[in-house]
Amino acid sequence: MDNIDTDKGLNDFLPIQDWFNEMHEKNTSQKVRAVMKNKGNSGIPLTTNPPFGYKKDENDKSKWIIDEPAAKIIKRIFTLFIQGSTPSQIAKKFTEEGIMNPTEYHQSLGMKTQNPLSEVKHYWYPITVTKILDRQEYIGDTINFRYTTRSFKDKTKIKLPKDQGKIFKNTHEAIIDEETWNTAQRLRDNKQRPTRTGKISIFSGHLFCRDCGAKLYYCTANNFTPDKDFYRCSNYKNNSTKSCTSHNIKDYILKELVLDNIKQVISYISSYEDLFIKEKLENSLEEQRKEDISNKKLLSQYEKRVKDIDNLIQHIYEDNISGKITDDRFATLSLNYEREQKDLKEKNCHLANTIDKTKQQELDLTTFIDYTEIKELTPEIVNELIDKIYVYQQTKLNGKKYQQIDIYYTGVGIIAIPLTEYELENGFQQSIKNIKTA
């Protein structure tokens, strides 16, 4: 367009012209970034297309509404996952059932998609299921500033750290309730692969060693005999120095104990709900008060150190001017102080937000109350009710072996209920008692 032909030689003004063009592009990029930043800070979604399960409101394109056909698939994914299915198993199931994947579904609606269609019709990749399980938008939140680009010259997408993103709560109707989403995230954090025999424990990601805190491995027999399956401390299995003991416990014994304890907990809560709420609320408030005192103490220390660093920087500046320290030394010291100060200011901001957000909250017992009668322990029940289980090493007393487990229920706290002793045949009389709940 500028009538430049390299065969006829280059114009002396061309480099300057190119520089002006580049500055114009850079300036335009900065303006676009500023507009996007203001838009993102206001809580308006920055994504071009809503995530699978939502669509744009025809009356207001900045708002999302639920796309019912896709939302049913989202709900089913979360349900199957909490019931114990892995993302690979869910993807395989949907492929076999011929359910359209997100790319196919969006293209069927005439939308442009970033990903091309799969060569296999209705094929679901496990990573697709995983990304759906990780998206916080499904509980009604908007998350902006997840990604950025290197520059106006390089459009490569870069994923930003989570602390650089901005979350806006309850900006649209939720497909998944927050409790279900939190349960799914706990399972994602403690994901475990099936054993070589193909078995998956219903306690996957919930069992920990009481002594070293490591996870317990699920060990299964090739002949699929249920009474041979057991759990063992991962440090005992992997560490040649044997820094921890085995903490063995049979799978079928653990299932019986946990099932019986859950029944007693539900019965106890149903009978003494008001008393239970009062007790737990008092404990919760006491913990919050202790946490607030600790946070305020730290905040005071950090603020004092920030002021001290300002004085130190001023002193080394004066020493540099007077010739007491060299320029290189001054540059090194000032850089270290500034880094420390920046880190402290970030910690101050986090602590201040934590203190502001601390408030009295009612305990949510609806999950327990919904389970009025449980006959069998399922992955869904375990994942919804139990946070973690600590297993102690067996001890011997009067020729009998005893073992203690601590059950930590999700969002409830300690529930101490007297339990009867169990003597279960396992080549010897094994009594398991003192099952605590927390």
C-alpha cells in the first residue's frame, strides 16, 4: 500500500515509517488492554463464548443464562464423579452413549469454536471432563484474568497464577451448588488411579497415616477376594529406611466401621439437632477468635517491618551518597529490601482480607439430614460426608489387637459418640475401638 518495491531499492524513510507503524500498533494494544482491564474489573465476563452449559442472554449479551440441554450433562458429570467415576470413565461412558461433546454441541448451534471437531463422532476426551470439573463458573461465579498474551507481537496465550485472577461471586445462575463443587475439588486434589487389578477404593483420597500424615495405599488381591484387600502407609511401602510402620487395615473392616459410625452420627444429629448446632457453633466461633488474634498479631508485625524497611532504605541511600557503601552494594541491598517489602505488603493484604471476611456462620447440616437411612456405603456418601480418615498403628493388649481410626466429617467438626467394640475375624480376633470423629 506504500508503493514499496525492494527490487527498486529501499527508501531511506522506510525504517522510520516502520517504527511509526509499530508504535501505532503498540499504542492500540495498550488501549485495548486498558479497556479489557476495566471491563474485567467491573465483573463483566471477558470470554468471547460462555462455557459449556451457558449461553448469552439475548437481551443483554454480557450476561449468561443456563443452557438446559448442556446443563444436564454438566450436572451428570459432577454426579458421576462424586459417585466414584474417574474423568476417563465418564468420558468413555459419554462416548459410548453418543452424547455430543462441547465442540460438537456449540457448532450445532452455529457458534465458532477454538477446537476442531474430533475425527471420531461424539468422542469425549478425559481432559474435557477434567476442565468441566475445575470450572468455578458452574457455581455462579465469574473468573476474569485467567490468561494473558506475551505482547502485541506474540499472541501466545499464557496462564496466569490463580492469585492474579479476579473472582466475582453470584454473577449468574448456578448449575452446580457450591457444596457439590467443593466436594468435587477435594476429590480432584486427592485423585488416585485404579490399582493394577482395576479396583478403585471408595475411600480414595480420604485415608491418611496418623503418625506421618502420608496417604494410605490401596492394596488388592488378583483373585478379587474382598477380605484380602487392605490399606497400608505409603511411606512404609516406598521408604527403604522404614521411617513409618505399616498401619494396615482391612478394607471390609474399615467399611463396616465407617458405615456404622455414619449411621450413629446421623441418628445423633436427628435426635439432638438444636444442641448439636449450638455446640458446634460455639466451637467454630472460638476457633475463629483464636485465628483472628493470631492474624492480627502477624499483621502488626508485618506492618512494623514494612516501616523499618523504609528507614533502612533511607539509611543506605544516605550511606551511598556519603561514600560509605558502593553503588553496587547499595543496588543489591535496596533490591533485597524492596523485594522483602513487596512480599510483606502482599501478606498484609491477604491477612487484612481474611480478618474482614471472618464472621459467624451457621453450620450446614442438610447433607447429614438428607441421609435418613443408609444401608450400604457408597463413594457418593463417603465423598459428601467425610473429609479424611486417620488410621493408627495396631496395638496389642492381652493377646488381642486393637486399632483406632479418627473420622473427620466435612464442615462439621468433632462428633464424639460412644461406640461398641468390634471383634472381627481376620486370622485372629481383631478389636477396633475408640472410633473418633472430627
